[in-house]
Amino acid sequence: MLDSVYELTRQEIIDVLDKLLLLPVLQFEKQSILRNFLSPAQETKLDLSDLLIAYSSKESNCSSVITFDKRGTKFEFFELLTF
């Protein structure tokens, strides 16, 4: 979503987030989640927001994230909800 709204590439978004994490004047809630999310974000095509949701849920001791998105199930933490 960020890439379409701000017309940035995926890599540019990842690079900006990485640089923001280095700024001592900024404090992030659960900064470790953001740091852990950045490396896999470069290695997968999964939507960045979905990947961040997965890492945040994992940190909260959830066993999985339920999704309607078939593409999301390519990441092992997502579970497809079917009827």
C-alpha cells in the first residue's frame, strides 16, 4: 500500500524504515519487531503490511494469522480461512 500511495519502490520503503530506526530522536513501540521484519521483507514478495502483521502477531505469541488472501499463505505464519 505504501508503494502505491507514495510512489516508492518496495526497496525504498525498506531503506527508509531502516534509516528511521537509526535516528535516536525517534522511539518506536516494539522496535525489535521492526528490526526483525526488515530482513525477511527484502527476501519475500509478501506485502509489507502483511509481513509486519505476521511478525507482530508472532511476537504476541499467536500461533498463526488467519487470512482470506491466498497469496498470504505463502508465508508459513499465515493460515487460509476457507468456508
